[in-house]
Amino acid sequence: MNLIYNAEVVLPGQEAPLLGYVAFDNGRITATGCGQPPVALLEQASECTDAGRRILMPGAIDCHVHFREPGLTHKATMATESRAAAAGGVTSWIDMPNTQPPTVSLEAWEEKNRIAEATAVGNHAFFIGATASNLSLLHSLPFDRIPGVKLFMGQSTGNMAVGEESKIEAIFAETEAPIVVHAEDDSIIARNLSQLKREFGDELPVSLHSRLRSAEACVRASERAMELAARYGSRLHLAHISTAAECALLDSGDGAKRITAEVSPHHLWWCDSDYTRRGARIKMNPAIKSAADREVLRQSLLDGRLDMVATDHAPHLLSDKEGNLLQAASGSPMVQFSLPAMLTLYNDPAMVARRMAAAPARLFGIEGRGAIAVDNYADLVLVERHEWTVSDSDVLSLCGWTPMAGEELSWRVVRTWINGEAPGISSMALRFK
């Protein structure tokens, strides 16, 4: 049995960490408590860790990552990205389907699981992508092992958008599992591109990305997804919300909701004025918006209109990020720095744990994870207040860079436990209720 004591423990239902202890054995939490551990527990422990009054949190669950394998392993692999995740306190991750080949069949999903089990660390799962031709498959998937269906309602990396309205409507009408939507309207983006070319010619700077992939494009598509979800009673989850107007469409609080939403650290940390110092490193889809949008996003995470944080971790080589607006790839790595960044931004470990661990587990029905509680898996992360400046040299992702380089953080991860062990060559498939 392992015992962590003298820790400020983030426990379910508590607004602030409490000085206490956590014991775990065979991968599961066996005891928690306030104050010093009982003598009997100390005597039973084969390994004791004095946390030194550092904060002990549940491991973060990132429900939106692109680990690029199979097919794009020059950018990232499950092995490299899962280790970056673990170093950043992310103990469970769910990978998106726009790989090569795309995860749009049971065979492709099974292949991803084989790769994860052989090479990755952490607890894993994989979304199935919805296409115009695989609707019949979506009726018969093992949703106790698959968290849901990813639907691109606008083109992004991987060219998986379902553009045909009748097909989109059928997906909402006939899919019982959660539908995770990338909501951007391609017709509005095309109109914006024409306007920008009239104004600036063909050499469009990256700083125009928020005008190309505008707030209107996001809001229009999110409204459409929400209308379909309401019509058919679908379980809808909106990915990477980036605008104040979308937040206004959402219900606040943490109660039972059929329509939920996530926000990425990128959209909480930067705004469109940061293109001058960050350039294509912060170019992603949907685009980073205005400072006013960012402020509403930050508040919406507090009041529950935005239910959780998910990174949309999307590594590219730096060479892929070169060029103008239409040449530089969209997407940035973030999984290693998301937890320290959110702790720095909010300075509230209990709130961050709710949005990065408890909420993902609740919204997707992940069994046995998301909180420090008896019988849950011992997915734990020890963090401390520490002032430091992020550098590309800190990066464990294969791409070797981060948009956070040069940013000052005030928290860092000290140690991570996954299923009660230090991260090693082991990966457990997540299970869903």
C-alpha cells in the first residue's frame, strides 16, 4: 500500500484543499482523510510520500487531443504525447479521429487501441469520426469503450467535415452516444476569405486568422448544432468554444444538461492582439478571438456555461507553421502545460480540478476517475506554487515547441501517479457508463 500524507488534498465537494492524506493499493484509492494518517495506516504502508504541504489533485482528464498516430508520426506519437501529458498532470486522454487513416471504422479504432496498449502511458480512449457514409456503424459501436462520436461541421485539419445537411441531421437524429462537434460554418469562412483577398491580396498575414474564421462562423454553426440537438434530444458536446456569443447560448451551472461545452487553454490565455508576438504558434481552428471574447470565456468557465477544459492538443512541426495565413498549419501542442496554465490563470486548485477532472469524468461517464475518492483509480498529481518561464527546451512532445514558450507560470507539476504508479509503459483503456 502507498500513502501520501501532509498534502493539501483537493477532495470532492470542497471549495479549498484540506490538509490530509490519501492511501492507495493495487491501483485504487483505499482511504482518504483530514489531518495526519492513523498509525495503523502508516504501519501498513510499504511506501510513504511526504507531500510537504503541496497540493494533491485528481489527475486531469483531457477529452480532446490529437496524438497524430497512425499516419502522422513525424509530428507526434502516442508514446511521446502521452508522456508529455503525464508530465503535465494529465493522467487520462481521449484522442480525436482525424488521423491517417481516419478513425471512422471499428478496425481503425481497434488499431489505435493496440498502439496505445503497446506504447503509451496513461488511460486512453478514442472517438469515432462521423462521416457521410458510416451512419450505420454509429448504431452498433461498443459505447462502453468509445466515449462518443466526433462530427466536424466545418473543415479543419484532416478534411473530415460532413457538409451535407441531410447527413448531419441524420447523425443527430440517430446517434444516442455523445456527439462532439467542431462547429464552424464553411460558407461564412469562404465569404470571409473572398473579402480578405479583396482587401489585402493573396499574401494574407496570419494575424487575419480571427477575421477568416470569424466569430460569426462559430456562432452560426453552434446555433445549428444546438437546434438539431434540441429537436432530436441528442447529447451534444460543443468543442473548443471561442466566442462570447456562443457562451450566451449555453446554460450555466453543473446540473444535468443535454448540451455541454468545453474551452481550450489557448482561447483562455491569448487574444487576437497576441498574434504580433506569437504569430502562427497560436494559429488554431477555431481562431483565437478578441480580448472581450476571452474575458467572457474566462467567466463562463467559472459559472459553468463552459463545463470543462480540453486542450485540443494538436502538434505540428515548426516548419508546418511557416508561411502566410493560408499556408501555416492550424493547431498547437498544449497538453504538457494546460494544468499549470489553468492554475496560474485562476489560482484555484479546487475549481481547476472540477473543470479538468470531475467535469470530463461526469460528462462522458468515465468510470472510476475524476475525483480523489475511495474506490476510484489512484490518478493523482502533486503540484506546487513555483514561478518559472516556459521554454521550448521543456517540451516533451515530439514537435519540440510550445506556444507557451516565454510565458510566465506560477504553478508546476511535481509528480504524477497513474493507477497508483509512476508513469511507465502502461496504458489502461477507459470505460464509460
